[in-house]
Amino acid sequence: MAIAIKSIPVLKNKAAANFTTKVTENSARRSTVDFSKQTSIASKILAKAKL
């Protein structure tokens, strides 16, 4: 027995416009995470382990 392939939903009109604006807003906020503290801790651990 084969499983039926479901169709992919398509956004139109207002829904598509809203989706596009939210994507651009979220992609702009996405790069605000700072991992410098975690990177320095990891490098100290590796230096101590002599790796």
C-alpha cells in the first residue's frame, strides 16, 4: 500500500505579504545572538586539555 502524497500549501495575497514581512523582520533579528562568552570558555577548556 502506498501512502498518498499531500499537496504543498501555497500562500496567496495578504497571507503571502504578511509572511514575507515577518520573514524579513525575523531574519534581521536572527543575527543578534552573541556567542563570544561561550567561545572563550570553550577555547580555555581546549587549551587546558592541550588540544
